Amino acid sequence: MKEKIKGWLAGLVFRMIALLTLGQISPILSACVIIEQEGKFLLVDRTDDLGYTIPGGVVRYNETIEQGVLREVREETGYSVALTGFVGVYSALKRDPRFRAVSIAYTGTIVGGVEHGSTEGQPCWRVAEEIFGGMAFDCEHILKDYMSGRQCLS
């Protein structure tokens, strides 16, 4: 419930800033990492009931995109990862119902850490067919692009 309220408030504040600046505000920048092992994907089963997501999140002001996504994955899953590739840039206007966001998707591998959950949700390993139709935001689109080898430059 806390994450749901936090997301709703962030969206409200972002919309107010967009209104006050007459739309002259940049989208929120986020990033995610697709990690596949033995045919299963590392996902986060969100506590706000939006569904499964690919680990990642919002990049902070004082971080590079890569630093931000590595921090987010570690916070959400407990794993340290190495980035190994690029899946695409996702910038559809309604890709996140909470606020205007652009996401950069990478591929990666686990290099350390111990799995644990966070306030965002619980990490889990699922085959794609189990979770299609139950993913939050545009994560299903991102995962399907990865699986098909398509690089998205939205």
C-alpha cells in the first residue's frame, strides 16, 4: 500500500509541475535490466498490485543511467549485476500510468549478492509464458522485444 501511495503522489506532483511549466518539463528517466537464467527471467512481483516488473527504476540526479540501474536492481533484488547489452529505449506517452517516463532497457548477468525483497516487491524467477498478461507498465513489450531480438529505439 505504501508503494501505491508513493507512486500516486509522485505522479500527482509531476503532473502539477508539468501544468505549472506549461508542459516544459522533461520526462522521468528510468532504466531496467533483463536477466535470464535457464529460461527464466528475474522479475519483481510488485507490492502495489500492478503486476510483475523487470528490475530497475528511476535514475537519480547525481547518477549515470548505468549507476542508477545497477543501484535499483541491487535494492530491489539483492543482486549485483553486470550490464551485458542493450535492448532499447521506451518512450511511449502512456508507458507508465503514474507519470511521464522514458526507460532504457539493458541485459545483464548476476555477479554477486543474495536475493532479497524490498518495499517495491519480491524478486522471483518466472518463464515468460507465466507472466504475460500480468506485467506492469510496458514490461511485457520490453521482454517480448528482448526475446525476439528486436532492438527498440522508440
